[in-house]
Amino acid sequence: MKKSLPSLNAIRFFDSAARHLSFTKAGAELFVTQGAVSKQIKLLEAQLDCRLFARKGPYLSLTQHGEQFLESVTAALDIINHGVDSLAGNPTPR
């Protein structure tokens, strides 16, 4: 059976945390606390049944699964951003 799609909010939190390699910086970017980012990442890791980040003290790095997932997330968000940009540049009358 196919797994359900993770929350888009959790994916957005993952994208920010992965780019910054910091839950604190991701929180600042997303206007939420570091704890809120951490909670979303834990929920996402549980849903995907894999670790996305390796935590060593205050330092974060992406696991192999995290790097693989980031590639997919980045590509998907780029497609969405392209769609938004094309709508903004060429609004379709209703």
C-alpha cells in the first residue's frame, strides 16, 4: 500500500532546516520556535520511518536519506515556484 504524502508544512520545515543545517535558523526563517521545527522534523521522520538529520550536540548534518529527500523536495518546490511565477507573469482571465 502506498504511503500517504507527509504534511506540506513538515516538508517546508524540513527544507528550511536542511538548507540552514539549523533548527534555530529555520525557525527564524519560518517565524516559529526552534522547538516547533524540531517537532515537525520528528513527526516527518516518524512518518517516513527514517532519520533525516544526524544530531551531534549542537551540530546537524543530513543523513543519506536526508540528502536524498532534500533533492526531491528542492526539485518539487522549484516546480511549484515556477508555476507561481508563470501565473504572476501571465494571469489567466476568469
